[in-house]
Amino acid sequence: MDRIVGRCFSPLLSVLVLLGMTSLTASAASDNTQRAGTVFKDCANCPEMVVVPAGEFMMGSPETERGRSKNEGPQHKVTIAQPFAVGKVEVTFAQWDECVKEGGCATKPDDSGWGRGRRPVINVSYDDAKEFVAWLAKKTGKPYRLLTEAEWEYAARAQTKWNPSPPPFSTGATIHYQQANYDANFSYGKPNGGLYRQKTVDTGTLPKNAFGLHEMHGNVWEWVEDCYKDSYAGAPTDGSAVQSANCELRILRGGSWNYHPNALRAAYRYATFGGLRVNQAGFRVARSL
């Protein structure tokens, strides 16, 4: 498919936390560690997690945003009342292969010849992603899960306030190939062109956003928890997921290596069948604190 249909700190450690350089192991990171920017892992092979702060934002896009679709509205204020942790990068092949090895994941997806290791796992469906987070939760005893759609957009925008609306990207009004992996034959907002890589890049290759998260824009689409609805009318305002007993379509966010930059906008939504497996789609994990 070419286009998808710790509470106590030493003085030194406190300084490191403030500089955003703290990396905690499972023994040091507890559910009481909610300092924004803290980085931790719950096991040696677990995803590295970043604590994202509580805050509020305007979800969706204003009618004046270039490339906007109707399903990005109406804009509505969402309040994230508690900090939560988000994968610093997308789930990698190395982490997925560990899940397969331990019997938590049934599918060993193809890497399209691009390599495994630190590359983001691809050719995984929504259901595959749910298998992974269930395995991770059982392995660690911690509440791992997929991000909700609202949490994903909040994390991608990397802003805790809005006035009146955040820009299309965490990078501002536009984005370029040194900030994201996408089809750079095309531009958004102003001509900026650049390198079209034509495949995924290792996770953590491109600059992190203000929350400390890499590749929220581009590289691979990311599955989120919600069931798709074509409007935000009546949508939750607390960051929770939209659920349905008969969910026909799931949601991918963030754009990918072979998409135009318009699809990398923080508000862009792609609806598709949850069983879809393509080399443009992966996911990242969340963890409640």
C-alpha cells in the first residue's frame, strides 16, 4: 500500500533534572516521580519514558489553518489534569522482537529491508500494538497503554498553554527535513524542500520537542487508543479516549516518511481499519503515573 487508505533528590541530581538530563532506572523511578522531563525505564529492555506535564491546550485546528480537514473540528479545550509518561521515541524493532521472544507478541513484522534494532517497528496493526502494551504492562506491573488521541496531540504540540491556538507543528508555522522525516519534495507554509529519505530513520535521530519527545512529526504514523469519529462534537475534554462498542475505524497520527508535510500537522487525523499493517505505521507507548 503506497499511501495508507522519586521524591528525594541530592543537590546534584536536582540540577540534572532541571537540565532535563536525568535518566532513572526502575529502582529510582516510582509512581511519585512526576517531575516534567524526568526520563526513566521500568526494565532494561523497556521503552525509555519521559514525564509529560499536566496542562491544557486547544485540540483540533482553527478553520484558518492551511490544509485543515473538517474532522479536525470543532476546536475544544482539553485539560490534562495529571502528568503522564510517554515513550521518548516510537517503539523499536528491538523492543518488539523482545516481546516476540517472550511470547507476548504473536507477529514478527517485516522490516522492508531497512533494518531492525533502533528503527521504529512497522507493519504492525492496532491490535498488534495492543498486544505489545499488554505484554509490557504484565512484564513490569505498571499501567502501560497506548496514548489517547488527545494525549497524543498534546504531546505532539509540546505546549502546556494556548493563546489562542497553537501552531500547526511543535516547530512553529512550518517544518523542514532536518526536523522531521517526510516527503521533503513538498513543503508547508513556505518553500523549504530538502532530503526525501524514502524510508524510516533510527528512532531518536531527529531533534526532540519541548517535552523531550523525538519524531512526533513524521517517520511513522502512530496508532492511538480511540475509536474514530468524524467530528469533535461532544468529545471528552479531560484527555480520555473516545470509545465505541462497534468501532469500525481507528486513528493514526503524526504522518510518516512518505507523506506530505501537511499530514505531519499536530491536528491531522487519519482514520483506517485497525487491522491494517503497512510499512508507514507503528506506535509509541504511554504510562499512567
